[in-house]
Amino acid sequence: MSNFFTDNPDLQFALENIDLEEVVTLRERNYDFSKKFPHAPSNYEDAKDNFRRALIEIGEVTGERIEPRARTVDEEGPVLKDGVVIYHPLTVDNMNDLTNAGVMGVMLPHKYGGLNFPNTVYTMMTEMVSRADGSLQNLFGLQDISETISEFGSDEQKKRYLPRFATGEYDGAMDLTEPDSGSDLQSVRLKATQDPKTGKWYLDGMKRFITNGCAKIHLVLARSEEGTTDGRGLSMFICESCPELVVRRIEHKHGIHGVATCELQYNHVPAELCGIRKRGLTKYVMSLMNGARVAISGQALGIAQAAYVEARKYAREREQFKSSIDKFPAVYDMLTRMKIKLIAARTLLYETTKMVDLRQCYTRLTESSSPADLSQEIRDKQKFYNKAAAVLTPMAKAYCTEIANEVAYDGVQIHGGTGFMHDFNAERFSRDARITNIYEGTTQLQIVAAIGGVMLRTLDTMMDDLSALSYEGLLARLNKRLGKMRELLRKGVKFVHEKRDGEYQALVARHLVTMETYIFVGHLMLKDALKDSEREPLAEQFVVNAVPEIETAYKIVVSGDMTTIDKHKDIIDY
């Protein structure tokens, strides 16, 4: 029997040791929901028990049923026949299994049939689904569509759509990208026109690279304001699948073969406005993208976990020179580095999801309360968690997806020539991992999103608290080393500030974000080691590996002068 929750001690550690009591208390309205909804928790311990039971069930579904189907789904995938996307029968079985497990409305409110779980627990589910089949996460993970309707839709829209999302009757697609506008969503041209007589909206144009573009419900970013060319002219719309919404093709992709990535043509598709006009990009898509960053981080981590487990298993079984290859220093060093990266990424991801949960809770609280009822403490918390999440979500997305590619790459290497063969899972993991640091914002765009918070030292308060914990012995020495690295980071930030050169800041942003990420994760690893002494070697190895990376990044940041940019351009043109 294989259970992707109970066989993963680190994921269990994450659930047991992350403190979500404040989040749950706020989401459950101080547990008042338990008086109205039978499955709502009556206290925090009850909620944690619900989380554990749900994760154990999903662990069994993913390990016992979904994972054994993954290779066939990858080989055969969905097909487009007479304009209709037909998913592989095993993919349909996978979705039915998840629906029967009751997890198609994980974060939706109780009143719409959802579980009202925090994002943190949902992300743990996405990690396990992705470990079983990376492409399936692109279907299961689209619950952000219903979350957006729950957050910004009208009461009528919520009543009409959300219960059907919770039961699995509806699935969703997020229609943003167009043939001529990839990451530059301000240039979206798909046109939304309103009939002056009926007030109804219609959509005309093209969308490309739309995950699950055959969905029943679509959230569509479209240009609603005539004569505009920037983000202020864009609104968000909801439309349903219909004859006017045509799937022109399924993309032939490098990886994640189990999900249909579609090119769509809108021929005067009936639609309805979601939220307020002209807020489509500036508010609603930004909210969607924040959720997507976390979801893809979970997807990447799940694929990396699968790659590591497969590589470790192969190394223990493969014999060369009368010994299993996991006994060779070159191989067990590689496996060790893979494991450290996984654990580091996981502690960063779930610290990030906690901040996302707290931001959402306090944002909802401030928006639903009158100004007179809000204490200064609540206002301050809302501002802090908003800023912290704004830095951590791109940091986590960049780190988790990059290490996923590294771990999957090393997994192929450990397999040797067999890892290059289509018959082995290692090859599939390397293909599936590759998209994670591209879609929902490339790593380069995550750096752009994170650098502002790094320059403003947004995470200093959190790192101050972490470094002030009562460490002794080895952990105290490691904490001191991280303190020295923080001083280098401060000097690097000060150096860039004093340059007053935006292009130079953009050039070295990657190095500054790398420094911030390693230092912050190092502090999290030390905190985890305080809770479990067996994690001390993990923390030590992470810090030992991180210090030279941080020192090198610092030297690059402070070595530049005003000719650095020209030198880079000269090298490109050489």
C-alpha cells in the first residue's frame, strides 16, 4: 500500500508544526460555523484532525490509484475530435476519484459545499497530486477559478457557480494569454462589448496556451474600455462553454501531457462581468496570479519529490562493481543535495502559504468591517501580511520551481542511460518539471516581483524574530553565520540603493533575491531543527551549502560600476 502523505515524514512534519490556529479561527468565524454546518470544526484541534484525515485520504488516492495511471496518461493524453476535447479515460477516473474524496471545493466556504480549508492544506494536497501525476495538478489546481468567483463575484454568481464547483460538476479555466501577449497582460486585446439595449456582454478574439481550455467555466481577461491600450481598460468576465467558444487546437507539449492546453477562438461568446469594470488586471488577475504562484510551487515540489523517491529507489537497487550505486560517494552526495533542496523548498512554501492565508483572512476582515470597528492592530496585521505575502509568493515560486528542475535533472543523471529512456519515470519527471519555472510567470518575472520587497527589507521583522529564538550549540553557531550573511545582504542592498540606477538594480536583482531566499530559508530550517533535533544535520548542510552562494552573490552585487551594463551588452553582441 502506498500513501503519499503517510510515507512522507517531512510533509507530516509540516502539517504538525505549522501554526494555523489564527488562520483557522478567523476562517471559521471563531468556530461559529460549527453550529450551522455539521462538518465545520468546533475548535482548532478538531480542525487539525479534519486536515490530517483529508490528507491521509488524498495520500491514499494519489499513491494507490493516480500514480499507477500516470505513465499511460502521459503516453496517450487527451485528443481533439470534431472540436471537442476528450480526456483520457484514466484522467476521467482520476478526477472522479478526487471528486468522490470530496476535495473539489477545498477552500470554498461551507455554505457552498466547500471544506473551508486554508490554502496551506490545499497546497499540501496539490503537492501529493503532482507527485502522482504532474499534469493532473493542472486540473485539480484550477480551484483558484472558483476561489476568484467566491472572492469577487456577485452573490448571484456565487450561488449559481460555487456549489457546482464544490461537487466537481463544474471545472474551470483561466483565460489570460493571447498569441501576441504572453506575460505582458496589459496588451490583452480580446474584446468585450456590451449590448446597449440588453446590457449583456459578448467576447470576441483569441486566447492561447489556455490550460484546460475545454472547461465548462472560464474566467476571461478582456478589454472592456474602447480606445484603451493599458491594464486600466481590462475587466474580468465569466463565460460558459458554448458553440461560440471554439477550441481550435490542443498544443503538442514537451511535458504535462495529461492536460489539454488549448488555443481558443471567441465568436461573440456571451459573458457576464465578474466584479467591477476596469479592475480585471489590477486587482482580480493579480489575486489569481498570487494563488497560481503558490499552486505551481506545490506542483513543482510534488514532481521533485517523485523524482527524488524514484532516484533513491533506483540507486539502492542498481548494482555496479558489486555494490549498489547509492554506496558511491558521488551518488549519495547527489541524493543528499536533492533531499536538502526538497526540505528547504517545503519549509519555504508552507511558510509562504501561511502568510497567504493570513493576508486573505485579514483582508476579508478589513473589507467586511466598518472603519470604526477596526483596531489599529488589525490594520497593521493586514498591511504586514499583504507585504510579506507579496515578497514570499514570487520567492517561493522561483525557488521551488528551480529546485524542481535541478532535482529532476539529477534524477535522470542517477539513472544513467536508462533515465534518458521513455520507459522510465525519471524522463517524464524532467519533462513535467520544465514548465513550472515558465508558466504563471517565469523565474525572471518572479525576481522582478520580489526585488521591491527585498530592497525595502520587508522580511527583516520575520528574520529578526527567527534569529532571536533560543538556539544552543550547533544551531547557535549556524544562526551566527546567518547573521553575518544578513549583514552582507544589507551592505549589498545599501550599495544598490546608493547607485540610484534602475537598470543596475534590475541586473543584480537575481543575486539579491537569491541572498534573501537562502538567508530566510536558513532561518526557517533552524527553527524546524529546534522542534526536532533530527533535523539539525539538514539545517547544517543547508547553511554550509548556502554560505558560499550568498558570498558569491554579494561579490557580484558590489563589484559593478557604471560600465557593467555596457559590458554585459558587449558580451551578448560578441
